[in-house]
Amino acid sequence: MAPRPTNELMENARRLVPVFRERSPRTDSERKVPAESIAELRTAGLLDVLLPRALGGSEVDFSVFSAITRLLATGCGSTAWVYAILTETAWMAALFPQKAQEEAWEDRSALFCASVVPYGKARKVDGGYRISGRWQYLSGSDYATWVVLHAAVEGEDSIGTLVPRSELRMIDDWQVLGLAGTGSKAGAAEDVFVPAWRTLRWSSMLEGTAPGRAVHPDYVLARAPRHFVTPFSLNPVIVGLATRALELATESLRKQASAPPQPDWPAIQSKFAEATLDVEMANLIMSAYGQRNDEVLRSGARISEQDIALTRIRGSRAVILARQAIEKIVAISGSKFLYDANPLQLILRDATAAASHRSMAWELTALGYCSALLGKTGS
């Protein structure tokens, strides 16, 4: 199948927004993205956007994937989060050795999720590794057929392993405040054998030197240092939620404008204006810097640790702007958001949960940037 053009992919995503919005209360209450939503994402060609063409993907720029994620989040935060995980992890799987890719994509409908924290351990044995441990936060695991697990290895670099989900024991511990619909269960492995061809050095993904680079030499994302692009993967979910909150606030403000003026009306307008600029700036960060990073990748220019650290603080700052916009909008809504039926409540809960992701923490990304800057300048 020929790759779909970007404008078609964006239009397909736009058509799904009202569908996912209508389903969002059900997604939250059932703690799972409905199967029909996954099917619609597949039919729309959205799940394969980051894959190389050799695997049937559209091979779009990362900024396009980021824009799709932001757009889907204006419909449903949990659905957008799962979409981002399944799509990003498919890219990760395409970085494994060729034999692993052939095995994984023997079924062209394969889906992938991941745990990027080395919660478990790997022990080297003849022909590969045996892994054990409990990996948390496996978003999208309800539909993934394969799981990428990061595992520590004594005396060696940590490794990424590609494991059939059927070889894990899934643990439903996902009873949470927000993003309940992501079904981010834990998965346990008990001395599971992983052949060497389904492993890679974790650092090779961070450096952009993973085996998939040789398998797909013209695939730009195969040479992307992972953290140079991933601040524009999950962070857009929060920006999309803030964009939807602003739409709701705009509708509410227009209704209030036609009613008798209240004493706090000037304060409400001021907070609304602040939230408007917060959302606008968050979206600009995602769009402008995402596209700039794509240009750097296509040029083949060297990407330094400082470049990566700068990207991470940009992504983190977009999250801060989006979160504070949501909080301002909730504040000027009065007590209305307390009602379960009010969409602002779910937006607030989902944004709070999403922003707890360690990769988005401002303090950590800011310290990382300063360390990279000082290390480079030698000062």
C-alpha cells in the first residue's frame, strides 16, 4: 500500500476527534480504549505513520505524528496517549535487528507498547538473555502483541528486549486518578528467554546507532537520537487537552457575556486571556521546534547533547504552559468542573496524570540542559 499524504492523515485524524470525544466518558469508565477506536485509527492509516515504508508505513516527519497526537487529544486524552505509545513503540521496534523485525511483522497488524525504565533485569545465557521483573505503565497493552522492555544487565550496558505480550503475566493495577482509559497495566516476566536477535543496546537508541539504521538506511528516524524527538511524543497530549479546555472556556465566556455582569467578570476575562496565550505558546513550541528538529534530522547534521537537552526543556515548558492554562480555565469555571458530566473534570484529571510522567519534569530537564551546556562550554 502506498504511503498516505500528510494532509490526508491529518484530515483522517480530524474526522475522528468528535467520535473519540463522544466515547471519552466510556473510555475513562471502562479503563480501556474501545476496540472500535483502535480499529478506526488503523483504518485511517494513523498507527503506521512513523514506520519505514519497507514495513508498510507512511514514514512521516515526527512533527506530523506530534500534530496528529495533539489533534486526537482534543477528542480524548486516553485515546491520544495510547495512540502515541503504539505509534512511537512501532518506531522503536523498527530499530531492532532485521530478524526481529521479520518475526514481529510476520503479522502486519502487529502493535507494540513499551516500558522504557529498566524495572527488570536480564541475565546473559547461550543464544540470548533471560529476563525477570515487573515492568509498570504498559500503556496500550490491551492491544499490543509485542512489548519493548528495558532491562538492566549486570556488568554490561542495559538492553532493550522485544517480547511477545503473551509471554508476560499482565497485572491489572491501573486504578488511577487520570488517563484511566490508557489501561497502563504492569507486566511481569519470570525467567523469560529472549533470543539475541530480539535485543539491542539501549544506548544505541539514545545515540541513533541502533541496528535498524542498517536495515533501513534511508529511514531518517533510524538515525534519530531518541530523546531528540520524544519530547514531542507524549507531551502533545497535554497540549491537546489544553486546546480543548480553551475551546470549552471560549463557549462559556460567550454565554457569560450575554448575561448580567458579575463582580468578578474582569478577573475572569483576564484569566481567560492569560490561558489563551498559554495554549497558543504551547502549540507554537510543539509546531515550530518539532519542525526544526525534523529539518536537522534530514540535513544529517550532528546532534549534540546540548541539542537534545534543549529539546527536552522545550517539551517540558510546553507542558507547563498547557497545565497552567487548564488550571486557569478550571478556576474561572467556578464549581462547574466538579460534576462528573463536565468535560473539564476529565481534562483536568487526564492532564494531571499525564504531566506526572518523569520525562516531562521541569526540574530534571532544566538541570539536564544546564549540565549539557556547562559541559560543552567547559565553564
